[in-house]
Amino acid sequence: MVRGFLILLLAFMFCGLPGQAVAAKAGKTIKIVYVDWDCAIASSNLVKAVLEDRLGYRVELLPVSQETMWASVASGEADAMVAAWLPDTHAEAYAKVKSKIDVLGKLVSGARLGLAVPDYVPLRSIDELDANADKINGRIVGIDAGAGLMRLATKALKDYEITQLQLVSGSGASMAVSLAEAIRRQEWIVVTAWSPHWMFSRWPMHYLDDPLGSLGRDEGIFKVGREGLKKDHPEVWAFLSNFCFEDASQLQRLMDWNQQRGTDPVQNARRFMKENPRLADSWLKK
């Protein structure tokens, strides 16, 4: 019996455990960082599905703060991210690390930031907010405090000399919950918003005009890799360079699927690949 155990032990030593054998295959593990925003969750899980199902990698998805997302790719602790809002939203973060990263192209065009309201709220411009502060409970419902959107929203309050409203931080999820509850009650609410986002598919909403341009211009969402990614994982680098949506509505649809109860972002990503085979194949061209 002892002899049999030794034979089995030697077999494990030379062959490795099944899970270890896959992971040890040329070190094929990729770390993707993202902020817990619905657009970033959708895109990052789509990257995971493609790399695992089509290229045989193991992918670790790591939710972090916006600052950490940029810093971890710049330091090489993470391999890539697909949630860089440029040129305005993440301008400060990009400026700090631009010599240490590779921008791998645009994921989607037509992205924008702003303050938004349900369509039943008759406001049309940011400069109307202060005079209607009591109707919106003296607050603008925001997301995580470190987000570029919150920095620009704070700037907007100063630019428009808004003194009767407080910008309340939270998260993307808590903002959406507050918005849903206000709409259910047909109450006035102002939220920090961005497109693409599933909220614009689910509810009639509009951005408030920003005549001073405090919340920036139309933007793109970009992909960013660490230095050395092309050399270490040329397949991953090539895929990320090709990876993009044809238009923002595709990403918005994927985001909306993720809001459906009982669904899983990775499974929804696989569904997206199945329903868009030509697009998925284009990401893997040499």
C-alpha cells in the first residue's frame, strides 16, 4: 500500500494537478482591473470570456478604485484595463502614468458625462438647478467619490455658482437604486450620469445642458495595457488592440442584460459573442 502511495505521489510531482497544469502552461494568467461601473463590468467580462474561451487563458478580474486601476497597470501589477475615459474624465490619472502604459485604441466612441434627470422633470440646463434645489431635496446623487465624473461634477457646481445643492457620493449601484425609487414615486431627482449606460434604455431620461462645458466633451472609452504586454502575451495584446464595439448601443445592450435578475456577466458576454459572431471573430484577426 505504501509503494502504491509513493507511485501516486511521484505521478503528481511529475505531472502536476489538473488545475495546476493548465495554469502553468506558459504562465497564461491575465489580470484585468476595472472600477465597479456597469460599463466596465460588461466590457471586462467580455474580455474574460474571449480570452478564456477562444485563447485558453485564465483571467482574473479585479475590482478596484479608479486611481488604483491606473496605478496597477502602470506598475505592472495588472496586465490591462478596458475602462479608460479620455480625453477629459481620466485626464489627471492618465497624465501621471502615460509614460508607463500603452493605450491600445478605442473601445467605443460617443461616450459622455453629465447631470441627468427623468423626462418628467422639466429642467433643461444645469444653470436651473439652484433655483429648484428644494424640489430635488438639495442634492445631486453621485457615484464613488474618486471617480472622474465626481471631480467634474464638483467643478460644475463651482462654475455655475450652485450653492443650494450638495453632491452626494455613493456608488454606481446606489445611484441607480436611488434613481429607480425616485422614478417609481415620480419624484424629482438629479444624478451624475454617463453614456453608454443601461438607465437610458430603461427609462426616458435626458441630460441637462452644460453651456459652460464643465463636464467635458464627447469622449471615448479606451483600452490600456502595461508595458511589456506585447512581448509577454502577443495574443492578448493583439486581441485588446482589435477589441471594440461597432457602436455604443451594443455595449449598452450588454449592460442591460447584466441588470436582469439571475444573470451572470460572463454568461451574458458569451451570449453577446454568440449573437455577434462576425464582430467576435474580428477581434482575433492577426
